[in-house]
Amino acid sequence: MILSTHGLALTFLAIILMSSSINSLATNNKMATRTNEHTNSVLANLSSHGMEKKELPHHNELRRASVLVPLFERPIQQQEQSPSNLHVLFTQRPQKMKSHGGEVCFPGGKQDAEDNGCDVTTALREAQEEVGLDPDHVQQIARMEAIESKHSLCVTPIVGLIQPPSAAEPSQLTLNEH
């Protein structure tokens, strides 16, 4: 799902992921401990947003869509200077798509009747359809503020942690090219 405000989503994620700094000069063992602490801090910060709906009154009149902001952890590499081993999974729309072809985005899409009006269900279903991510491997972390897209959709970002991390490895996921 492409948002006209996808830059906003990326900005909020970058701010959250960099909310705590780590001393990059630490020894490898200290770095691993501090990185785990940083990851836990980031996840706690995100969790504090809760799962309740956050939207404006006029959003009730709009068609609905959801995106999954899938986070996953990778083992810390000794050379890595990153303060966190937390990563974000993006997808790229196929070039031949009639709208937004080739753009990088979060997995997501419009709400279907089978979703029973549930934004979380929509995000998880779309992620499964688009990249084969099993909903049972996604721990729901937070529901972020709904955003109105340029196509008058009320889009709800759902942040989820992929468990186990191997479920998010590129070799385990397949991009639906339709």
C-alpha cells in the first residue's frame, strides 16, 4: 500500500528507532548487551502507543486500508555499529502495476469484507498475500495514528514484530507479483 505520506511513516520509524543512542566505541560484549537494551527500549516505546484506534471523526466516512510495519531482529554482527539489531521489512511494488509501479512500501492494502472492519486483520492478511508472512509469526506491537491517503483512504499503520526472526528472512518470503 503506497501512501502519499509514506515519508511521514518512514520519518516516524526512523525517529523511534534512533530514540536512544549507543556508544559505538563499546566493546563487542558491551555492544551486544546495550543493543538488546536498545531494542527492548524501542519496542517498549512503540508498545506505549497501544492498540486502540487513533483517527479523526471524518475518517469514519472514508474507505479503509491498513499497512503492516514489520519489524524483525537480526543477530548482531561484530562489525556492525548500529545501535539496534531491529530492522524494517519493506516491499517493492512490481514495475508493471498500473498505480505506483516500482515504489517501495510497507505491505498492506484495502480492507475487505472478510476483515470484519478490523484494521489489524487487514494488515496481517495483506502481508500474507503480498509476501507470504504468516500472521501467526507477527506479534502486534502498536496501532499508529491513521493517515488519510491522497486517494481518500483512511490508512492505519500496524507495527508488528516478526517472531521468529527467520520468518522475515528474504529467502523465506515471496513477493506476489500480481
